[in-house]
Amino acid sequence: MTALHLSLARWRLAPVTLMLMLSTVAIAEEPRLFSREWYAQFTGDFSRPVQPFRVVGNIYYVGAENIASYLIATPQGHILIDSGTAEMHDAVIGGIEALGYKPSDVRFLLASHAHFDHVEGHALIQRRTGAQVVAMRGDAEALETGHDTSALGAMGWEPVRVSRRLTDGDSVTLGGTTLRAIHAPGHTQGATIWRTTVEDGGRRYDVAFFTTTTPNPGVPLFDNPRHKNVIDDTRRTFRKLKAEREPDIVLVGHPQAMFAQTMERMRRGERPHPLLNGATAWTRQLATAEEDFERRVIQEQSRR
Ligand SMILES: [Zn+2]
């Protein structure tokens, strides 16, 4: 997910603002891919620390302002999904401690996808906690070489050893919690959507950790040297995800827009749960992303 998705999400929240913007000035453009401004989105504000909080059941947020890191705490140790940027590292560790958990009890480190903003901190977390890195094939190789091998090809990260390689449908189980990995190639070759069920106040919630499904805006779809079959892979991913059962709660990797109206309510433990719109969120995100993607394919094809 990129700043584009973020700004679109913001617009949905503020249609009046959008109309005003459209009527007065040209819309601010997304920074050019790999420009200093583009990279600067992910450090600075996106990586700013956030007080950790419980999302639902045994799922906690230990990420930054707009880059997620989710802790799943169990009696037999913990699972962390995404380490975020290196800049976030101290805040992630501090967040785990502030919740009363020990970083050294993190057993498994998972990822949504191998892009620097989600895995740059992997090596640091691995060293600090001793956790095993678990990764989907396609991204496992990227994690171990430290290079972004996806269609995007952005900056890399410190290489990290992968202890376990997954394929579609594999799961990670610890202390009564099972996370199922859905291989969703497109944004990266090993992009992974994690699904689990948690108990909270006497009810069960089916939770999905969503990840971006399509290559970043501006990334070539045809003849992309790093991901040659990215169009077919992405289309297969959409088919697969649309066939999935809709979750109760959808969590995302760049949550600022999602948290704008809900973070304080989650901190207060409000029920019904403020994010209990998972079925709609799932369906809408897939429909919007697929529509955008097919439009890109047609546009790019017409320029060939
Ligand atoms: Zn990404």
C-alpha cells in the first residue's frame, strides 16, 4: 500500500474536502517513484512512534504512525507480523515491553511482503529477540539476499536468515493461535495475507492481515524484468482472494487512515468492535484494487 491508497482512503473520509480540492487546485501528485520525497514518506512521519494498544483478542499494535507491526501474544511466546523500517525498531521493541511482554519471547517473525518499509527491521528484530524468520517462497529469497526483487525494485535491507519457507495455505501455530498464510503474489512475489481467529469478550473474530495486492503505482506491468508474470500472478491473486470467506476484521500495513477514526476507540476497548466492518472492507478493497489494476493494464497496453 502506498501514499496513493492512503490519500484515497482519506478522500473517502472527507468528500467535501475532496470537492473543494478538485474545484480549486490540481490534486497534489504522488511523489515520483524512488525520488527523495517518495522514500521520505516512509521514514519521518510514517515511522513516528505510537503508543501500543490492543486491537482485538491477543492481537496488539506495536507499529508506527503509518507502518504496521502486529504482535500476537500467546502463553507460549509471541508472533510479530512485519518489523517495519529500521527507524521504527526501538519503538517496536519499546511497544512490546510497554504492553508487559518480553521481546525475547517473540518466537516467529512474519511479513506481509518483502518491501523495505515492512522488513527493513527484520535483521534487527531477529538479533534482538532471537525469533525465527518465517517467509513465503518468493519473498524468502529477497529477505535472504537483502534485495527488493519485486516488480517495484526499491531499496533493500540487511539480509536475514529465513528459518522456514512457506507455500500457500501453510500455517504458523503457537500457544493456541494459528495463522494461515495465503500466498498473494502481485505486489511482491511472496506477498502474504495472514488469517487467524481470536477470542475476545466471549465472541470469536475472524481477522485478516491484508496486504497490497498490486504493484505500486508507476511500476511497469509489462516485461517487468524482476517479475515477468506479474499480470497473471496478480489476476490469480484476485481470483483466490475473492473466493475467500470474508473476515470480520481487516487490518492493513499502512493503517493511518484506518486508525484515524478507530484508534482511540480501540484503546477504550469499545464494543461492538470499531473495525467490525471486515466483510465490507475486504470486498471493497479487492474490488477497487482489481478495477484500478485492470485499468492500468489497458492504459499500459495502449502505450506499447
Ligand atoms: Zn509494499
